[in-house]
Amino acid sequence: MKLRTLIVDDEPLARERIKRFLRDEGEIEIIGECGNGTDAIAVIKRDSPDLVFLDIQMPEQTGFDVVKQLNGKMPAIVFVTAYDQYALQAFDVHALDYLLKPFTRERIHRAVSRARESIESRRMGNIDERLITLIADLKHEKKYLERLVVKTTGRVFFLRVDEIDWIEAAGNYVKLHVGRETHMIRETMNGIEGKLDPDKFLRIHRSTVVHIDRIKELHPMFSGDYAVILRDGTELALSRNYRERFLELFENQA
């Protein structure tokens, strides 16, 4: 059975992330995407999707506001948010599931499997059992770094991880490249790589990690390696050891 699926999120990158993960799921038909609650209500009422991935924090109308305005048969709702304090409220409006950003491909797979089972069996009312299972999932779900503490002469400040363009090894430190600025923190490359969302940051060399969204072009070199060109013109080396994973990622996004 194909699940006719609608994606609702005011952030284009978040919608793209969900779509990318759903490509790995069989029997999913994405019927559309919306960037706000008003459009979402109209599409749900008109097209009657089976499954809706619905962001909670949206301007003007939240995901909860959308659900409150739906009349008649409800689709299966998977709420998506960066704040886990909304979990109980999500289940108050009969959410099927709840995804905490940044979520993984495996977490999307579990949400789709749960949706398929519930839709096929037409048993959408067992909220208590699903809530217990979901809370357990949230406790064990890995959370990636969102901010780093950077110490410089005379000050300490927080740096949002999404602001980082690329990272390079520097002995017992790593150097963070943020626009025209650089910052040093005491960390190993393996250590920082393990704390970053692998769907946002990619290791391309033993001494280099790059923010995927900053990549503009890929140029083959005579040696079999590649040059990775960032949007600001920075040229980085993609070594053979990391080439297969890099190329596979971008083939899947094509």
C-alpha cells in the first residue's frame, strides 16, 4: 500500500531532508510539500493524504493549529520539532509519532513503519502505548551538537554549528572556518566528527570535515583524487579513502 505523504515545514532545508530520507522508503508517494500552516490545511482537506510530516514551530499557524482546523477523517500525523517539550502536547492531538530534530534516516524509517502499521490496521487510538514507546525512543536517540563553546583571548562565546563552513585538523586542536574567521578548539578530528550530524557534515580527508551545504563543485584531479570547491571559492582535497562515501551521498541527492 502506497502511503500518500505530505511534508509541511517552513524551512526548505528541513523539507528537503525529509524528502531525501523518504526516498529510501518503499511504497511512499510524496504528493506535495507546504511551507506554512494555511497551505497545509488547504492541501490536507483537498487531497486527503494518508500521512503528514508536520512541523510544530511555524509562523502564524503552528502544527497544532493545523490539526485543530482539520475536520472529518484525520491523516496520520508525525510531528517534527527541535524541542522535546512538545512531546506530550503532540499526543494530546493524536499524533502518530514525534520526530526530534536533528533526526536520522533510521528514525524516519521507524516513523514510516509505525504509520504503515497503524493505517493498515485502522487502530489509531492507542495513544498510551505509543507514548510509552516513543518516550523510550527519545531517551535513546542520539542528539548531535548544535553549539560549540569557543574560548578566545578575553572572551568566551557560543558558536552555532550550522555557521561552520569547514573544519581542519591542527595537532591536538581543530580549526573551525566560519566565513572569514577561524577559531581553535581543543578536540580531535575523530572526536568532532562523531559529534556532528552526518547529514550536514562530511569527512572528505583525514584532516578535513566540510559542511555539505557549503559545497559548490567537485573537480576530478589527475591523481584520482578530487578537488572540492566551496561556495566562497575555498578549494579542499577529497582523498580516495573518503571518495566512495562522498560520491554516494551526492548521487543519492541528485
